[in-house]
Amino acid sequence: MGRCENCIIRQFNALRAMNKEELKKVSDSKITKIVKKGEPIFEEGERLNGVFCIREGVSKLSKLSANGRDQIVKLATKGEVLGQRSVISEELANLSAVAVDDMEVCFIPKEGIVHTLNANPNFTLEVLRHMAHDLREADDVIVNMSQKTVKQRMAEAFLYLKNNFGEDQDGFLKLTLSREELANVVGTATESAIRIISEFKKKDLLKTSGKRIGIANSKKLEDLVEGF
């Protein structure tokens, strides 16, 4: 299995601020795991003994609401580190992380992370930067939820999936989310999501083939998000 020192993925996260010695320690203690689609990496309320660095695949980070529905807070992809907030604050995991497609993740025990936080101010600063970025994203989600209609949020979700994960050669979104997952991203009932998708299809904004969804008219979706 590859060494952290040679891993290109770490350029995308706080591990890039570790020195050679620190990376070597992390590399010697890490465990690489394969997580199949639909399997959890960790569950809300769990005590995490380390962080997970995503080498391949996509994970949905979600929180169970009072009515028993999952609210997907974020889709995390290659290069992102999961669980660092819980490890640093020594609190139970606030979210669940479940694989949306087959994943490869590296588990890094918390000792290496906590030791480096205390010893390397550059690493501490990088971790803070990433947490600040996550907070900003969370602020945007809150504002979106309160100020945009379900249709606008749905349109935005499809544009987000296209811009962040791309399309296949047939023009369908590469990352296939179920109708229920799409509803959980937007914060609505599954039936409502299905209804909106079929309305978007009728208006030639989307095209579908089985579970796959493709964007037929990006410009019209963008106009919808902006309220035109």
C-alpha cells in the first residue's frame, strides 16, 4: 500500500503541512480500508479514534433529524479528511458518513494527528483553515434552506453534481444519487423530489435513463436558481 509521503491526495488536505518525520509516523500507523457502496465509514454518535482520509470515492455526510429523516449536509470526495472535528474536540461524531459509491479510505489513528497539532503550528493552521471552509459551507447551506424554494434547491443540487463530479460520455451525471438521497440533499420528502424531477423533465431541464439523471439545459437551471 502507498506511503503518505508519496500520496498525491494529501495535497488537498491539512496533511500537506506535515513534515517528513510526521508523515512517516502517520504512514506507519494508518490502515487502508475498502468501503462498499451503502456501507458506513462511521455513524453519528460514535466515538472516533482517528480520522479518515478519502483516497477514492464519495461519501455522504448526514444527520438524522427529529422526524427520522436523513439530512445530507455534504458530499465528501477524494482528498477530504473525515472526522477531524470530532477527534480534535473529543466529542462524539455529529454526523454519519456513508459510502455513495465504492470507496478507499485511509484510517489515521488520532495519536498521530493530536501529537502533530501540538508540535507543528503549520499543520494546526491548515486544519483550522479547512474547518473554517467547512463552516462557511454550512452557513451557505443554512441560508439556502431558508431563502430558496425546494425547486431552486433541487436545480442547484443538479448543477452542483455536474460541476463537482462531472458527466459521463452520454451526458448523464457521473455521480448517481438515488431519488431519496437527492431529497435528503435538498431537505424535502422523496415524493416531492420525484415530482420536481418529472416536472424538470417535462420542461426539458433534465433527461433521465433509469436511475441516471442528466442536465439537458444548464442555463435554464441556473436561471431558476437565481429566481428568473
